[in-house]
Amino acid sequence: MKVRLLKKVKVGISNRHVHLTSEVYNQLFTAPLTKKRDLTQIGDFAANETLTLKTEKGMIENARIIGPFRSYNQIEISKSDARKLGLCPPVRKSGDLENSETITLVGEKGELTLHNACILAERHIHINPRDAKEWNVEDGDIVQVRIDGDRSGVLDAHVKVSEKGVLAFHIDTDEANAVLLNNDEEVEVLL
Amino acid sequence: MKVRLLKKVKVGISNRHVHLTSEVYNQLFTAPLTKKRDLTQIGDFAANETLTLKTEKGMIENARIIGPFRSYNQIEISKSDARKLGLCPPVRKSGDLENSETITLVGEKGELTLHNACILAERHIHINPRDAKEWNVEDGDIVQVRIDGDRSGVLDAHVKVSEKGVLAFHIDTDEANAVLLNNDEEVEVLL
């Protein structure tokens, strides 16, 4: 019988959010991007600035921009958001945007339609290289996360190793609602 | 090594809905309940009549009544509905309503506040006694449902054996969005 290591990880729930290049930001806003609060991952922050997400079918206001600026524009929404907007975004890792969805961003200065920009985020565990070595996992590996409680099960998640990675299991609001997880709750990873 | 039987079951996604006694229905509507379409479970039907769900925090329109009338009033919503309404309903089997949530129903004739009436539905598999025997499961057993695709995992589900049960894996809209399942899609049950 294989003995499985049990490791604990805290849950981080991502609401819909927007990553932008500085060029696109400056087409949508006059004033500079400002920090509202730091996020768990080192360097990342929730900005005070928000956008409206718009399609032919609908709109969602107050989608928060996450800083700092990136080399690509990426809008991460939930499947229920996607239904409201009439979109069918693929499930992707960050930065993997080929053949993803088209969406219009409405900012303070105007609006801009971005192609290959909107995705559903793939569930993942952030981890730094030291912890990854201890866990015996590599970047891109799939691990199983045990969910207890009234809506129990096991969810597959890919491992995202980065130097600044802070251990966290990232899911979106649909996933959190489906299995009744809360922010900062601990779950077990079956290794 | 234990060899697991694989059985297939079709997915049925339940949107928010309302089961009522005839007494409560008649307090809310003038005309009789009418059938819009039959549902998969024998005898159950979606009615043409809908209600508004109301709390101090918000409201959700067009919650459909499911017939026929029952001996209890039960409003089944998703966790994301619950957030909009400011409720915290427990996860329950049908009819297990003790200490569940309070909600106000607004019908054509007026409104009515029901206590111990609002729940999140527990994931379940409907099955008839012949199939249950073949599967070697009993009413109330917990089985594992394998989810493939881009948001894979295994979800626990309880087995609900009834004479009129038609084989189906029932989940709500949050659960369907979280693991990207569609109505009538087939999933595997690990026995």
C-alpha cells in the first residue's frame, strides 16, 4: 500500500480580475495605478482601480485590476460570469492566451476590445522551489486536494513553482461556492 | 488491489427552485399550478409558475416551482444565490429542514415568509432499487463521481434509492460551473 504524504495548504479565492500591460492601462485611465492592498503572492497587489467588463450580451462592473503591470493583458472570470457575458473562455494557466476569448474593457477614459484575453483560471497551487523539493513535485505536476465538509471530494490542481511563490491553493468563486471553501481555510494535499 | 466497477450516470443540473405544499401555493397564487415540462424523475415537473425569493439583503426573481405539491415547503438555492440574499443555508437532503434558513416568497397574490425552508441541496444520485442492487449500493451510501476535463476531480455524492428513481447525478449550478459539467453529460461513478 502506498503511503501518501499529507501536506496542508491555505485556500485563496480569486474573484474576477484583470491583469494589464502599462500601455493598455494608460489607454483606459488618466491617473497612475494605485495599490489598495498587498496580495498573498509577493509583489502582487489589488489596485484601487476597477473596470467594467462588457460584451454584446451583458456587463459586469467593478472588476479589479491586479498589479503590477504584466507583459500581457489577461482577464480572469468565473464560469458564471462567462454565462452572464455570453462568453466561453477556455481553462488556462496564466499567460496561455492563444484562442482565448474576446472581451471589452471600459475604463475611466474609454473602452478597448481585447482579443485572446479572457480565460477561466486553471486551479493551481503556488509553491516556492524549496517547498516543491520537500513535496517532491515539479512545476506543472498535477496533485490532488482533499475537500472535507458537506460538499466533499478531491480536486486536481497543477503545481506552479516560482521563486517568489507563497504556498496557496488558488481557486475561483464558482469553485469555492461549489465545495464551500473560504479564504485562508486549510486543505490537505494528497501527495 | 481492489478492482473498481465503473458505472455511468447522466448529469442533471438543478437551478434554484421551490417545492411547495398546496396550502402555501394557494396563499401565493390565484390560478392552479400548471405544467411547463416533465423532469427526468418520474412525476416531477417544472411549473409555469415562478416566485421571487426575497430577504432583507436582496431578491432573486423567477425561481421556478417544481410540482407536484409536497408535504413540506423547500427552497433550494445555490451558494452564490445565498451570498446575494445574505443567507447561510445548510447542505441538506430533501425534507431535512430543521434549522435551515428563513426566506420570503413573493407570488402573484402576496408574500409569505417561511422559516426552516431554505437549503443548499446535497449532491446525490437518483437510482431505482434494481439498479441499486446491481451497483451493490444502499440508500444513503456515499459514492465517488469522477469528473474529467479541464477541471477534473472526484466528487462525493450520496445515493438516493426510490422506486421511481431515474438514474441521474444531481448537482446545482455552482457545482456545474465549478467542474464544467453540462446537462445530460455522462460521468463515471467509482464503486
